[in-house]
Amino acid sequence: MEDLAAIADIEGAWRPLVGVDRTRAEYYLGVVSRGIRDRWRDVDERIAAGTIERGRVKDVVVQLVLPRIGPRPIPGARSWSQTTGPFGQQVTLEAGGELFDLADWMVEVFEGRPDVRVGPVFAFPPSGRYEHVFIWPEEGI
């Protein structure tokens, strides 16, 4: 089955890929595509039917793949520091156990926005017939 995004999509978002970067991108494109298809089994049918935009799905895949092939020396590293004398390295790993963490906007691509209705959380009292307050004596002159 074809990946949900292509190498050209990654290159368009970042830079031309050669050698090891290209190999890693091909692998992670497959991993992310399979992960999305496992979680949302009807994604291919929805793309074909036009209920999900193919471009938005590609956006999700590209944003999940880029950190894996990007400048991070250690996959899953959130931050790192390196000193040269007298040596030292420090790596802070991401807390999640997931291979790919989906942001809220990514989930919304597949599941839509939650139906949240904004409104008052209390009821307004009925009008107390205060219209007479706004009648000014000067109007009767």
C-alpha cells in the first residue's frame, strides 16, 4: 500500500534528501502511514471520498516524520547539550512512550473538531418591565 506522503513532500517542507536522510525518511513515511491506518482504518476510503483532504493528511505525516530525520542526534530527544572541555553530554528524553505523539490539530484532521457550543452557563432573568426608566421627561416637551 502506498504511503500517505512522499519524499517530495518532505523535501518541500525541509530540504533535498540524499543518502541516509532519504533512507530514514522512506522508512519513517511507512511507519507513520501504517500507524495512521491502524488508528483510523477508513482513512483511505475517506480520502478517496473527499471527506478528508489529502493535503491535510500529508501535512500530518510530514510533521511527524521531520523530527525523526531532522537535526536531532538522538531520536526522542527533547533537548540536549554538549560541552567540549572536560567533555560532557546531557540528553533529556521525551516523557511519552509513544513513537509518535499526535498534536491536537493532527487528531482533528482525522476526527474533526469536537462539538463545543459556547454560551452562558446560567439563565438570564426575565425582563422586569423597566421600560419606564428609559422614558425621559424632556421627550414629552
